Amino acid sequence: MRAHELPANRLPRGAGCRCRHVALAAATADPVRPLATPSRSRGSLPTRPGYGLLAATINGLRRHAPAAYPVVVRTGGVPASLDGFCVRRSARFVIHLNDRLGPSAAVSVLIHEWSHARAWSHSLDRAVEKLRAQKMSQEEFEDLCHGPAFGVEYATCWRVLTGIVMPGFDTSPQ
């Protein structure tokens, strides 16, 4: 089981999820394409057959769990070693999902990354600067990113999925 498939309160301390968090991506020279060769895009995940729940989840989160800034979801351009990552731009958050994820994994990673966008705070902005200046380790930043605020937002996003999106989602074959 991957870390992103565990409930937030069950993650072992220091467990690495397969996402690149805002600070690491922001600290790289080119945060849109971090550190490794990205996978080749095979089309946007939400438009592929079988990924309807992902599209419905994006719409549900936008409506019922918006972040402080608009959230844009993109697929592709993610190294094969990562499931996804989230970056904060000046006026929006951008979530990148690996286009090789299966439908349920894509929803799970989306929930995880959307939780980072919702939990983002000015203290994390300051932590990004510390990370860039090498006054904070990546492990310390990861702990800060997955703190209590993240846990609350993770639960909120899962409640949107399980309480609003899934009950109204038609799972019958089209």
C-alpha cells in the first residue's frame, strides 16, 4: 500500500508519499518539470474512459472545498517516480498528476494534493524560503507540510468525495 492510500492520521512519521510538495518544487529551477524526465502524456486523465470519478471529484472539490486560490489540475509532465505534486503560484495552485495513475489512484492522489493546497499557509511560504536558503531540511519541511492542518483538510476532502461526489456518481457502464 502506498502512503497516499493510507488515512492521513495513519501515516508513519517520516513516511514519504510519492508526491513532490510545494517547497521542493518551488525550490527547483523549473518547478513545473522537477528533477527527472517526465512521463509522456497520453491525454488528460479526466477525459479518458473510466476516469469519470476523477473529473467529478475535481468539480466537487472546486465547489465544496475550494482552496484560498483557484486550483488548476494538470496531468502529465510528472516523473515516473512520483504520483503527483502541488505548487503554489502567485494567484493559484497547480496540481500535477502522473498520467500513468489508474482511476482510483488518481482520485486518491488528487485528494492528497488538494489537501496541501487547502492547508497552505504563510508559515509554509516562510518555510519555502528557509528551504531555499538551506536553513531547513527537506524532512523538516515534509513534517510541516503533513502537520495537523493537512490532516484536517485531508479529512475534509475525503468527506467531499465520500459524502457528496460518490453518492451522486453513476458507476453503471456507459
